[in-house]
Amino acid sequence: MIPDSHAHLDMIEGDTAEVVDRARSVGVSPIITVGITIESSIEAVRHSSTCEGVFAAVGIHPNDTAATTPEEFERLEEIARSSDRVVAIGETGLDYYCDRTPADRQKWAFAQHAQLAKKLGKALIVHDREAHADVLDLLAESGPTDTPVILHCFSGDESVLSECLRRGYYISWAGPLTFKKNDYARRLAAMVPLERLLVETDSPFLSPEPYRGKPNLPERVRLVAETLAGVCALPLEEMEYILTENAGTAFGIDLTEG
Ligand SMILES: [Zn+2]
Ligand SMILES: [Zn+2]
């Protein structure tokens, strides 16, 4: 089995149970479905309770933090405490590419998520788009030290990667790892210790080759895992085993229950 460490099941068109079943039938499980607003975090928890092999992360995406209130973080904590299928806080982080939310708002919300992850002892899922230095600064100041930090869809350069690895963060690779011209990302992926690697789809976004530009699905995490196995010069079965172990450790999931 190959875990999809980051998907947005509520944003994928069609019947969610069918999407999850089809993924399982091609060996993709578990799926971590990730909230980006209060409503989608509630949906994530709902999907984690109705679909086998689905776990939830709850959070407010940096692009959606413009009007977020302290009360919403109280609500988020309630949602996080409402089910033991909630295995992470996020996604949170900083997005300076899509600049509709002022950086100060994003940073405030990011720090709130980090506090919540520490308080509840859960992993923190971090989104970093064109904000590497500030993401590293904020994590150094406010990030959890006793619970895992996951850099989702890693897009930093070699120095960002070295700092993340020095701090023990998990590095999650998505569809862009498979893009023909992305030798740089594959070179970075080869530098990550095996026990720090994760794969994801971020579906419905970031479809890997040969589906680039089309809506993505959790089942396609297999293509990312195959590319990563090639990068690490490992047989796919061994890569699958490593990725499953890592997802289990990063999210505190007992993967023997399926
Ligand atoms: Zn993201
Ligand atoms: Zn995402």
C-alpha cells in the first residue's frame, strides 16, 4: 500500500466513497484528507469517519485567513478534539504567491495552528509557497518540537531542504516531482534520508505526469511513489514499505488496522 499524505477529498468531483475505494483497489491507502476552512475541516472529519482508511487534518489555509477570528481557532480545536481520526493540524503556512491575504494575517494564523498542534500533540502540515525564509523563521519561533512537522509539496531549494532536515521535518513530494523538467526536485529528493520521505497528491491539484493539468486523484500518488523509488534506486515494494512506515510515524497512525 502507498499512503497519500495530503489530499482534499471534499474538493474532488464525484462520489467520495468511490474515489477512496478506487484508490484502495490500486493499493493507495491511507489517505489524509486536509481541511482548508472550518467547513472543509468538518467535511474532512466526516470523510474520515465514513470512508475506510481515511484520516483527517484540520486547519485554515493561509490564503483563507484574511478574516479568521480567534473564535474560529477555538472552533478548530473543538473539531480537532471531536474524533481520534484527526491526525494533524493544517494545512497552515505561508503563501506569498497568491497574495490575497496580508502576510501578517497569515503569520498570525500559522502561529495559532502551531500552538494547537503543540497543545494537542499532533503533527503540523505546512504549506510554503514562495515564503521559505519566513516559514523557517516562524517554525523556529513557534513550531512544535515534540510533534512532527511536515513540509507538504516541498518547493524549497537545497539550503531550505538542509535546514528542514537538520530540524527533523518530514519532506512530502507531490506531482511536480514527476515533471520531465524537474531534475532539480529529483536531485533534492535523493538527498532526503529515507525515514523523512512522504508522498502526496494534493488532489484535485498537481496531477503527476502523464495527467499534468488535469484534475488529480489520490490513486495517482502511485506515480509519485514510482518516481521517488527511481530517485532512491529502490524497488517499488521497498519504497511502499518505507512510505507506509513514515506515514504511520508522522501521523501517529496504527496502519495495521487499515
Ligand atoms: Zn498546500
Ligand atoms: Zn493542500
